[in-house]
Amino acid sequence: MHGRGFTLIELLVALTIFAVLSLLAYGGLASVLDGSALAGAHSARLGALQRTVTHLVDDLAQAGTRPVRDAFGDPLPALGAGVGVTPALELTRGGWRNPTGQPRSSLQRIGYDLVDRTLVRRVWPVLDRAPDSTPLEQRLLDGVTAFELRFRGDRQGRWASAWPPADAPPGDPTLPLAVELALEVEGFGRITRLVLIGG
């Protein structure tokens, strides 16, 4: 007795079912892969945001009272910032580690600026600059739409949008008591931190 084979219609139905199941499986796999890529990109941006805030908080917490001189020999305050000022924040910070014992200061001059929606951190190689002193630039975070600072300069609770105060002498060494920093970041909204200076 001979076995009965599949008819052409049965083969076409089976192939159609297999094709539909394959498409469904591929669609599910593509969805999982897209979700994984999206989660990876979000995780990378979150990591960049956390590193940026850590840099800002560490630099402000280590702020020192050492004024510096710019490339033209003019005095700059120990900490300077304000609306429309470039860089948006510039300060002298301590705690620069020196594990190899190089003959250099433990102080650094740091600056922050918002350039084309990217927060940039600058580190000068010396405190008092020469005309050819070029800072090392580090792009910290993209998609930043605002970088705002407020300064508490006295114990009465008054806040100002610029530092040092307008009546301060050139090269003012005084520091605010605290700084409130705020970042507006695409995908994360507004992030604020209050930092005690020197603490």
C-alpha cells in the first residue's frame, strides 16, 4: 500500500502559515532589539548626566580662595560666574591629586561653558595664564538647553545670579557660602543641586 503525499494546496497552506509565523517571530525579535538599543542609549545618557553632576559638585565643593591672572595679566576672582559671561563658571579648585610627586600645585583652574547645547569643562594647565595657555576641553553632556547658577553670599539668605558681587575688588578671593546649580537636559528635565562651597 502506497502512502498518500501532500497536495499542492496543502503545501501552499503550510508554507503560508510558516511565513506568517516567521514574520511574527522576526517582528518580536526586532522589537526586543530596538528596545534594548533604546535602553542602552538612555543608560549611556544617564551615565553622562551623573558624571557631569559629579564633576560640577566636586569642583564647587573643592573651591579655593586663590585668584588668578588671565592671559593679559588682569586679575580674575577665585570664583567668577554670571549671566552672559564666558565661561559661565570659572573657579580655582583644590584637591588635584599628584600620585607621582610632580613639582606642581595641588590647585587647578576650572571653567564650565554651554557651547551649542553641550556642557563643556575646561582645565587650564597653569593657574596664572600666559598668552599661549590653552585649556584642555572635555565635552561632558549633550542636549543641555540651560545651565543656571545662583549664589548665596551671606548668612541672611540672599541669593544672587552672579559672583563676585558688583562692588568686589578685581581678583576678589572671597567665595559664596553655597551655589545652586540647575541643568535643563533633553529627556531628563530640570536637575538642581545645592552645593556648600568648601564642603
